[in-house]
Amino acid sequence: MSVVGAHGPEARAIERALTLAARRMSTLDVHRGALLAAVAPFHLVRAIDVSTSLPHSMRIAVSERLPVAALLVGEARTAVASDGMTLGPRLLSGRLPTVSGGYEPPTGARVHDWRLLGALAILGAAPRALDASTKRVLLGPKGFTAVMRGGLEVYFGDSSRPHAKWLSLARVLADPASAHALYVDVRTPERPAAGFAPGTAPTSALGASTGTGSILQQTSESITAALAAGLAASGGGGFSSGVQGVSEESQRSTESEAPTAHSAPAVGAPSAETSGASAGSAPTPGAPAMGG
């Protein structure tokens, strides 16, 4: 028999548990419930698929719920999946973006706060080429905001249509006119807008020295292709190829179509799951009302 699809630090333990359970079965008498019970302690396992062929061949394919973020609660950190299940600190890595919360569920339990669930849904839709460049996701004045490792901010608004919004972001970043942007607004993915510092206009060359420029330079058509594949799988819509540039001088006249430009990336914005006085507040306009 063979077990495929298990990865990471728990892979061998998962394979061993399934192998031991399967040895008590035959190809004509497979007990799926017993196999699921064998991997129940491994929260990384989302599902299993079993196929058999006579006389004695059995193949078990493991589907995993991979960590998409590190949940930060005070000094504690734990890996968390896009569906809100906490996976434990063993699955943490330096490449995971962070989301902040006020409560850390035990490993194997799910978070229920709509703000965390929205942030995780956005991160779960990110392609590998861009999720590694994402530093954190928080909830700010423009809704869910992804802060990239170079300082660029990306305004997602609510957590709907995340694949379409990531695709829109990739197309903006692939356009040289978006170099030196402080933010990219993809709340309406069909009409993305790149915001610039006062006195800075969209340029035709990628920035070579700024943090934002380095992020843009790392973006290529392969990222757009990967996002397009994810969008096609999710049934998203089409886009225009142009990038709308917004500077502070012009933002007043285009307020209804583009966000306000910032002179520097925002700091100290509310986290994806706030605590204290704001913990029980209602969703801000444009943010999702997600239940848990």
C-alpha cells in the first residue's frame, strides 16, 4: 500500500498511522471511518481519498489544510489554516504572514471572530508567489489591508472575491507605471488603483532602491498566470488591463473612484482581530459580517 500527499514535520507520523490502520483491512473491506480516526490527532489532515485494486493494492491520498498565517496573541504564536483551524506552533515558519487576535484557541479548535476569518480567507486565496511577500493582514479604515514585506499596502475592503483581488493586484504590480506606489486599492478588482506620495506621479520604470520597488521587481507574468488559474477555478470575472494612478493632488477630484493617497505606509492600524474597547464593535462599512 502507499500513502501520498502528507508533507511537513508530521508527514511520517501520518503515513505510519494510516499504514497501521490499513493493515487491518483488505481491498474489499476498507473502513474509511477507521482511517479517519487514525489521523484525527493530526489537524493538518483535511480529508483522505482511498482507492484499491485487486488483489492487494491500496492507495491513500491525504489532503492537507496548510497553514496560511501565524496567529499572534500577546507573546504566543500558533499556525492557523484558511478555514480558521489552529494547527499548533510546530507548523510555524518565518514565511507566514501574521494576523493578531485577542484569544488563542487550543490546537485543533477554530477561531470564530469574523475579522480573523476574513483575513484568513484572503490569505488562503493568495498564490505562493505573493503570500511569501505578505507580512501581515490587518483591519483598517479601508477594510482588510495586506501589508507587504517591502511596505506596500493593499486594500482588499471586505473578504469577498479574494482570488479576483489577488489577480488584480498582480496585474497592477506587473505594470511599470505602478513603481513607487504606496498602496494598491483592489476593493473593486475590475478597477484597481495605485496610490502615490504627494508630488509623485506614476512612472514608466520600476523603482530600483525603495522597498516597494523591490516588491514590484519580484513580480512577473508568472504570478499573474498563477493568479489567473486560481481565479478561473473560483469563477471570477474579467478585468481591464489599465492601472489607475492616484496622487494627493488629484485624489479630491477622484474620491468616488480611488482611495486617498498616503504619504507613508500606515502603522499602528487595528489588527485583524481587535481587543479591548473595539472587540465588540460592529463591522465597519465595506467590511464583511462573517460569523463563526
